[in-house]
Amino acid sequence: MQETLSLFANVRAIKQFYENSVQEEGFLPQAQTLGAFIESLIYVQDKTKIPSFLRPLFLHQAIKENKHSRLGDFGENFADFLENSSFFFHFYDELGAGCVPLESLENLDIYAFYDDHLQVLKKFFASYLQKLSDNGFYDHPFFENFFLALELLNHLKKINVYLEGFLSRFEEQTFQKISQVCEVNFYLSIDEFNQDYYQNLWDLKLDLGFYSITLKSQKYTIETYSKPLKSYPKIQKSLYPDKITEVGGIFAQIDTWLAQGITPEQICVVLSDENFMSYLELFDEARNFNYAMGRALSDSQSFKILEEKILDFKDLQTLQSYLKTSEDFEILGERDAHAKILETLQYFIFLDTQKFSSYSQMALLFLEMLRGERLDDIGGGRINVIGILETRGLDLEFVILPEFNEDNIPKPNDKDIFLSTKIRQRVGLPTRANRANLQKHYYNQLINKAKEVFITAESNDETAPSRFLLEEKLFRDATQKHDEKLAQSYFIQGEKCEYQETKIQDSLPKSFSPTSLECFLTCKRKYYYQYIKRFCDSSKETFNLGSLIHQALYETYRHFSTLQDSKNLPSIFEENFTVILKNQNLTQRQAFETQIAKKYLERFFANEIQRIQAGWIPSYFEYDISFSLEDITFSGRIDRVDKRGEEFLILDYKYKKNLKLDTKKTYPNAKNFQLALYALAFREQTPLTQASQIRAGYYDLYGGKIEEEGEILADKQNLLNQIIKELKNPMIDFEKCESKEPCRYCSYVYLCHRY
């Protein structure tokens, strides 16, 4: 007897399918996840699918053997590479899922800007695939001569596929082949967010509603269609100043529902950011929540002990012996974590991984594998907490959506680092807008099936609610709930203390740089902390690409008088930049960004050659200035000054997108007087004639062009006279800035109580 197989997006949807199945007798219907089903049919001769944790090892070996200056020193440090290699695999996997060979990108003129990087990536991936083949592995089947074991489907009459989200092109082409031996029925809901995608994928006219679409002998036909049911769920949203108050709001909403007779099993908390689980756990003293995603193994003390000691052993067998016999783990009382580590190591050893590399690399790979493992939430409560992807195919009644913030929704994605939107459209890969629509589709399906939805978000100076909340098609009926006091009452008790603003007065130093002056004019309190108290920012990033470019440009131009041909500038810069980068411990992403910077600088050097041919001669480099205005000393360093006859052009390099200059309208409120001070200082301390003209501008390294301040330069110099009067006051009130916008990325935001 031929049977029917049902395919779902995840295991949770299969569980719900079985719960809803009514069978008088016999076995339950067959069901499987879509991904596992396709994986089970794929066969690559003489090869097995590579375990995911081994992928970085082979890519690392491929990169080390194919070093290329275009992408920097990738792979020098295996630990750093392991931490930063994910965006390579995101790109590789996306090409496989979209059935896009790397070679197809070469034919696109719009890809010429990244052509060098494409060639390097091709070389890396070709070497990677060869290494896999040499060791009997394959990765994504699209890049292999793969077969489908269609004979395994002979017992099936048809396959029902319950689609949630997007069907990839590789999956679609696989079902095309399956349809030659077995009928395939797709069941899906078409809404405003997935309509274009499926119309383009299947070349069908699809209105909004519910469809059953049959694929037979590689031909699609619409089997059934019904208009969308009108759903009117009750949607409430509430904004909170911080995460703790947000947890209080969630507890308050749960109490409200329980008081109405709703059972805990009917309530589900759906996380867009699973890190928020730690806040729920912190206050869930009664263990009311059941965390379906489990706890991260890496959060356990057992993992931390292993992480500290793992490199002390000589091989995996010695490590295994330690894990089995050491008393270090017994005193922790973490049997589940300890057992998981041993179980994972057993699998690791079974694959004979040490034949591929050294023990130290295997140890790091093992730790990376453990970081992806989770421990089941045993003994959890009756209210489920799940991730948004786990909601696919589920019917949930009372839903809470926490952390509905801009940083979480839509989720940022590393996939966009290599390909622009235009290229994605040309080759049929999902664009950023497609991915945003996919997330909207998930939330649309979730909300329309629910009876009530409660949405929470942080709203403060640093964190904003997601723009998704403005999506009329999703949240047109949402009402605002004002329950901050009730939410706070869950954790805050006692009398409220009024916040008293601290007043700081002190004398002001009589010397400034353009940067410290801008800081003083923007926020006097920040100036006090940074330049008077000398508080250091320990979290400051050591990698500053703009600074590295400055260094390389200085080394390139300081011997300019010895250069006979300005066309040599790009190659000399390349040599200097390479030397400077060798002294930097760059991550893979940072190294890639440096190579992208070189592409932008091609326009810069093209402009430079034209300017030099027009008579402009770079004459001063890293030129120190120091001068006084009414007993106030200003000092600094000019990046470069060009000369043409009696004209001088002061230049400050800026490696910054969307460079903005003050205008006639905005200059009265200006905070940046860098160019004005440079021009005054240069005239004062440089031998010039009265006829000499001094201009000043920023050199936009992104656009390869100079943006001069023009008439604004003189206006700002006049405005300095008013500012100096304030600087000469014997005592200054270092108050906070009125606008909170500068606080967004300020290192002293906690000292000012503006977090």
C-alpha cells in the first residue's frame, strides 16, 4: 500500500501534527522535517557529509596554503580564524542554497568593483573543496556531482510539504526531480510578505490566501485556493525603560491572563533574541517557564573548567581519561553538563579527527563544537519559551513577544558583506529586503493564528523599538498599554529616592586641540571626565582603519619630491599599507575591510593624479601647529598641505561615509573648528606672502574627492572670538549636554546616569 509523507519546518510542528492526527487504528502517519528529508536522499559517490565542526579546519588549511595580499593575513592564528570564519560559510551556504556558482558572478559588470576579491574567494573555495574530496567529505551538494536516491520514494503515493518561510532554489529544484516519481503537494499561506517570492519562484499568479499547489512531472498546478480568513487578534504593545522592567511587564501580563482562566500551557513567550532568556531565568524563581531551546552548555562551570585546562593535554584520549576520572566535575553537581561533554567527545574521537590536524587545533574545534551544544531544560514550568523560528507551523493562542527592538528585528546578517543588492537581484539570491519580508511573514503568521498578542520593547536613549512596529499590515490594530509602574512593582519596593543632579565646577586648562575643543563645545561634562580627570575608556577598540590608512598615506607622500611619476603613488601606498597591516592582529572581517578600503582608495589616487597634473604639489605632511589666541593655546597636527603657486590647501583625511560639512545655515551652532584653527595656525607659523591664499577642506577617502569649507572658513574664524571669551572664564560649570544624542556612544554614559 502506498503511503503519504508529510514534511514540516521543524520538529515542534511535527509534534503538533501528531497531536492533531486522529487515527482509529494502525500506525501514525509518516512525518519528517523538510531539511532531514532532502538530506536523506542526497548521495555523493565515495563521500560523506562533513560534520559542521570540521568545516573551519579545512577552510583554514585552504587559506593558509593560498595566502593572498588582497585579503590580508587570514589564517595566521587558528583561534582567531575559528571565531571569525562564519561569514565565509554564510556566503558559501547561500550560494549553494541559491544554486549560484561563483563563476556566474564573473559575468556581471556590476561586480567588477569586487572582482579581485571574487578571484581570491574562488581560489579559497576551490582549494577547500579539493581538501574535502581528498579526505572523503563533501559540503553543500550543489557544488558536487550528487545523486538523489529516488528509489527510496517508491513506497510513497504523495508528499505533503507544509511550507513556512521561503523554499530555497536548491530545495525547489530537488522537488522538481522528486516530482518525476512521486506527486508533491505544497500547502502554504500567501501574504504580502512572501507573495513576490513564490510568484517568481514558481512562475504562478498567486493572490493572498491559502493554497494547495501540486507539483507533478515538473509541472505546477494550483489544486485548491481559499481566501484568507479575517483574523482579529487582540494586540497590545508596551515600552519599558530597561530589560528588568520589561520582565516585570511580562510577569504582569501572564498574571492578567491566568486571572482570566487561561492555562499556562496556552501561553507562549517567543524570543527574537534568545539572550533575553537570561533575564527571564534570573527572575523566574518559581520555575514557571520551560525553555525549549535549553541552556547553553558553554554557560556551565564544567565547560569553563574544561576551557581553562584543555590545552594541557597531549591528545584526545588523555583528555577523555581526565574527564572520566577527575573529581573537578563531581563537586560541581552538573551531571547533565558533564555527561554532554563526554558524549560529544566520544563522537569527536569516533570520527578520528586527529588525523586532520594537531591536538591544539582539535581542542579548539572541540570547544567550538561544545559552544553550539545545549542542555535540556529538565524540570521546567508550564509556560513555553521558544525562539521565533520554532513558531513555524505552530498555532499559538496567547503570545508574548519581548525585546521587539531595532537591534533584534530585523536580525542583522553577515551574508550581505560580499554581494550588493543589485547583484543579488541579478543572480536570484534573497536581498536584504527579502530577508526582512521573511521575518515579517513569520510574525504575520504567528499573530494571525493567535487570540491575543502582547509585545514589549525597550525604549531609551540607546535602544529603540523596531521599525517593524510601524508596519501597518502587521500591527494596524495594536493598542498601547501603559503599565510601567505595575511592571516595576514586581521588583522594586520601598520609597523612591529622587535623583539629584551633580554639579561640577572647576577651572579650565588654557590649551586645546581641535578635538578637545569640539568635545568641550559638544558636552562639557564629557570634556571634564576625559581631559581634566583623565578617565580612560578601557573598552576602546584597538583597530582603527582610518588611522592605519593615515599612516600609510604619510609614508607614501613624505618622500614625494623624489617621485618622478605620480602614477607610482598607488603601488607605493600598497607596499606601505601591507607593511603596516603586518603589525596588526586583524580578525578575518577586519582584514576584509582593509581590502575593501583599497578599492575605495583607487578613486582617491585617480583624483590625486589629476590634481598633481593640474599643478597641486603635496608639500607638508603631519605638520605640527601651535599658536595662541588671546592667551588660549591651540595645537594640533595637519595631515597634509598642498601648494600651487601662491595657493595653499590644508587637507584633513576622513575615512568616513556620509561626510557632512557645516553650511551657512548650521555654522552658528558648529562644534568642529578644526579647519578654521589649522588655517589660522598655518598662516601664523609659515613664511607666506600677503598674496598667499589659504584654503582648507576634508579629503573624503571614500569618495576620492575634497570637500572645502569655502566661505564658512572665515565665518568660523570670526565665531572663534566669541567662544574664546567663554574659555577664558576662571571657573566653568561642566554641565551635561542638553541633547542626549551625543550620549548614545559616549564612554561616560553611566557616570552621567544617562544609560
